[in-house]
Amino acid sequence: MFNEQRVSALVVDDDPDIVEFMTHVLQSENCHVCSASDGEQALQQADENDPDVVFLDINIPEQDGWLVCSKLKMRLDGPRIVLMTGRSEHDIDRFAHFVHADDVLKKPFSEADVLRIVRDATTMSG
């Protein structure tokens, strides 16, 4: 379990199974979790909930993950952003760096991968 600081996470994916998995993992560690299934909802949820970390799928409707990441990173004290992708192209990490993402999770990923990232976010903000 994390320290007394409760981490707030936003999970953005148009695959309900991924959202359900992520929500379960994060809530099991006492994180506050909200979710969105497209880019417009993601930006709205980020405004309303001010998450510490955003798990953001690259291939989402409305505004793709690249654009949402760029918009969130323009904000003062923007959240830590972890791009999620099933893509295997070797350029993903380079593009992630270009939009200032903090990390990349390549699907399929494990519960341990998610928890490592949340613990890193807690350590950095605490």
C-alpha cells in the first residue's frame, strides 16, 4: 500500500476490459480512479479530477492519445502521463518522448507494471 497520500489516476482507453483491469488494480492500492473512453472525455475528466497520473491509450476516438498527451503536458503542474499501446513499432518511445510522455506501457502489461508506475508517481510527488 502507498503512503498516506492517496494517488488519483485517470484511465483512458476505449477497451472496457482494459479500463476494468486498470481500475481494479489501482483501487486495490487505494487509488482514486476515474476513466474516459475517448480524447474529449479524457480532457474533461482531467479538468474535473486533476489526476496525479494518466494512463492514456494512444488509439482512442475523438482526439488520439498523442494529442491529449500534448494538451495535458501544456498545463502548469500537468499530470504524469503513461501512454499505453498495443503497437510494436520501434518509434513509439521516440514519439512518446516528443510529446513529453513520462512512460510507455506496451500491451499486454501486468499488474506489477501498473503498480511500478504508480509508485514512481507517488515517490516523485511526495
